[in-house]
Amino acid sequence: MNRYLPLAAKLTFALAVSMAAAQEPKPAPASQQQDPARQGDKLAEWPAPKAGERERVLALVDQFKKPDPELHRRAAGQLAELGESTIPLLMQQVSDQASAAALNQHLFATLDGKLSRRHAALMAREAKKPKLELRRYLTLRMCKLGDPELASQLTATRADKDELTAFYAALGALSLKQKDALPDVLAYARRNWTAIAPLVAEVLPAARSAECANWVFEHIAKAPSADQMTGLRLLRYLAVKEQGVILRTYLSAADNAVKREAINAARVMHGEPPLENLPVFQVIEMAELWKKKL
């Protein structure tokens, strides 16, 4: 029996080596290995443009100035294939002239496909430059990012002389749970709700919490009906289901317009779309139904 021991030992050793090799992480193929700077890390500087890249970008941007939609489509496709180093070149082509509105839209659509949280600090830097259309666009992009590192930039931009830019900054700050941004958002939303409703629905749910909702409830508790309506519109995206008991108060409001907004706040909180044009008889009926649900 002893004559089998060397063979058994060899088999045991081979098995151990095989298991160790299987458990040891293997390096990724060279084609899959990435530079650390391209693995989600935020950039501190724009990458340098490659040889001939500036000329190519300018030539493609010129296609946007022509009346042929097919040329626009091709140019957009080719620009989308180019790297991050083209982003500053594209930004430079944005213009504040009224005649450049169509061109700007093509440029912004292209930039939408390239900009991400990776570029947050660089966007903040570019947004400090005086070109209004670019500043407004970049503030909107930062508003949508929900990046806490942009809080200071958004706070500073709330004082922008352009009202829409200032609103984007305030909304972005509120989505980052900055309480002092609430009055600015409420004031702009009261005057411009129809235009901004989709953006609010996209951005504000990031701040949904009892804490943020309480800010609004406190703000509108003794406010005029118009202010209560605006606050309830924001509460669609801030309030949590446990606050239904507070919302029930507004379902009993004397003003049916306030009731309607309370209904919509309840609907959105429970995963249903808002109903913007409810007739009065339905408002009364639905208010009673939601009182029982909340």
C-alpha cells in the first residue's frame, strides 16, 4: 500500500495548484484594460485635442448651419464618435446671437451625449464664463446631475442675472436638499409651472424625503391659495406616503384649485400620473376618495 503514497501526494498537490489557479483573478485582456482616468474618475482638465481634431469638429459643425436635415444627422453621428477632447471645441461654437438658436440646439444635443458627472468640475468652471446660452445650458446640465460636489457652484449661480439660469441653479440646489433654495424655486414655479413641470418631475425626486417635504408644508401652511398650489406641485416629488395625513388637510380646502393640486400630489406619491385639467365635480369626488386612502 505504501507504494501508492507518492502518487496520491502528487494528485493532491496537482489538485491544490489547479484550485488556486482557478481562484486567482486573471488580468483583463489588453483590449479591455483602461487607463484609470477613463474608469469613471472625474476630470480636472479637458483632454488635449488630437491632431486634426479641431479642423474636423469645425467642419462638422458647419454642416449644422446648412438647411439639409440629412447633413445634420450625419454630422451629429460623426461628432458623437469623437472623444472628450472635442467638448471644449463644441462649447466654443455656442453663440448668444439670436440667429444661432438652431445651431445651438444641435450643439447642445451633441454635448448631451458627451457630458456626465465625470465632467462636473469642468462644467462648473465653464459655466462661470460670460456667454449666456452656454452658461444657461451648463447650469441645466448640472441641475440634472444631482452631484453634491456641484452644490457650491449651484448656490453661486442662483444669483445669476439671467432668471432661467438662476432657476436651474435653485432647482438643482433643492434637489441636493439645500433648504434655502426653496423660496426661489417656489417663486419661479408659481409663474412658469407649465414650462418647467417636466424638468421638476425629472430632477426633484432625488430629494424626496419627509424632511424636504416638511420645508414645503411649513412654507405654505398659512400662505395664499396660489402659493399653496405651487407648494403642492412640488410636493408631488418631495412628500412621502407617511405624510398623507398632512396632505389630507389640503384635500378639504375651500379652494377647489388647491384640492386639485392636493389630489395630484397624492396621485404622484402613489405612482399615478397627475391630472392637470380636472373639472370641479371630479375634484370634489376624488378629494373624498383620497381622504379615505391617505
